[in-house]
Amino acid sequence: MQTSKLVLLDCLQKNNLMEASLWLGQIQDSAFSVQGYVELVERSLHQAQLRYSKSKDGVLGAIEAINHVIFCVLGIQGKTEKYKQVIDDPNRYYLHLVLEKKIASPLTLTVLYAVFAKALGLSFECIALPSYFLIRVQLDGVDFYVDVFDQGKVLTHEEFQKKFRSALHKNRMLSASLFERVNETQLVARLAQQLKHIYILRSQAVEALRAVEILTSLFPENPEYTRDRGILYCEMEYFSKAMDDLKHYLEVRPQAEDVHEIKKLTQMLKGYREILN
């Protein structure tokens, strides 16, 4: 896992979102190889570039080419009734399994769309709303938004504002902080974070730990990830490692809301260590 973390970090440093996202496959399978999937995506990118080169529609031509390859050639599904049944399925957050099984989460589809948009030379931003993502592009100085999860539908600024207000209403919040621009590292981190949540809910500690280890590599200064790793170490009976992580968290976050619970856990770990010694 250490090697894959280093490779993933190297991919992000080289702005290679595709390979960085694919390397997350080692959370599920430590022997996973990205090569075949890299080749598949590269062939698909070439198809989109070729189609775009024959278009005279500029940005809209690029979006049409991307939509054609992702949704028609690759056959990936976004917004369907079937998606609602698998929203907590980890397979929807692994890019290689999305390419295989053809059903994506909004996040994974946004990652794939960003890979295509970059390859076609678009100037774009990934915009995160609660449980939803859009791609913002400019056309003749005017902002347009691509609803990636709805077959790449192009939205005007007014349509985007309507969707944004709907997201605020659904979350019963009025804060514009729900609107967030996310970069490539943050997209990969969100994939790992989602996988961590799913595996914790499923009591799959090994996979959850692998996801957390990637997050601690991406954000080594974030003590919450160190705390999460410590809790998972505890579940897996790696008591010394758990104690080190949890003590670090208490030192860095002495006023955190969960300090009392974490202190109780460290006391329990201390008792285990005394028994074992």
C-alpha cells in the first residue's frame, strides 16, 4: 500500500487525475493494476479528440464529443432509477469499475468528465454542490455549466442558479459555502473519503484503513484522518499504532468535541497494553 500511495501522490503532482483516480482501486484490491484501464481511457480520449477535431462548434463541440464518448461509446450511465438503488455501493466510486459496470456516482462521473475536458483543452472548473457536481466552462465570455450526471446537459447561468437554490433548499441551509470549487487533489480525496465512509458502515476495516491511509498521505496535517486511522487500528488490534495516532490527535485537538470519547479509548488501549505486558 505504501508504494501505491507514493504513486498516487506522484500522479497528482504531475496533474494526472486519471491515473491517480485509478490507483484508488488498490483500496479494494492491493494487487490491482491500472495499466489496462489507462489504455482504455486513452483510446477513449483519442476518440473524443478526433470527433472534436471535426467539429466547428468550439466549446459546445468539445462538450458534444465528450458526451458522445462517455455516454454512447463507453455506455456509462448517470442519472437513472437504478442509481438510487446503489448509491452506497463502493463500486460506483472506483473509476475502473465504473468503466466496467457502466454505472457511476456523480463524483466518479465528474472525475471522468474532467479527464476528458482537460484532454480536449477546455478551460473549466469543477463545482461541488451537496451530493452533486457541475463543470463550469466559458463560451464567448459567458459561464455555462455542464450537468455531468444528466448526460452532460448544458445549463445556462440562470439554470445553474435554479439548481443551486434547489440544493440549498433541500439541505435547509442558506449558506453559499455549499458552493465549492474543487481541484484534482480534492476530487481524489472525495473519492477516498466516500469509500472510507462506505467501508466503515460495512465494517470492512481493512478497506477503510487503506482509504484513510491515502487521505493521511494527501493531507498529513489533518489530525481527523489520524484519529480515524487510530480507531481503525484499534478495531484491527494494532494497539500500539492506535495509541500513537490517538495520542497525537488529543495533543493537536485538545478542545475537540470527541475528546472525551477518544480519551476513554486510549485508557482502554492502555489497559490492554498493561495486560499484554
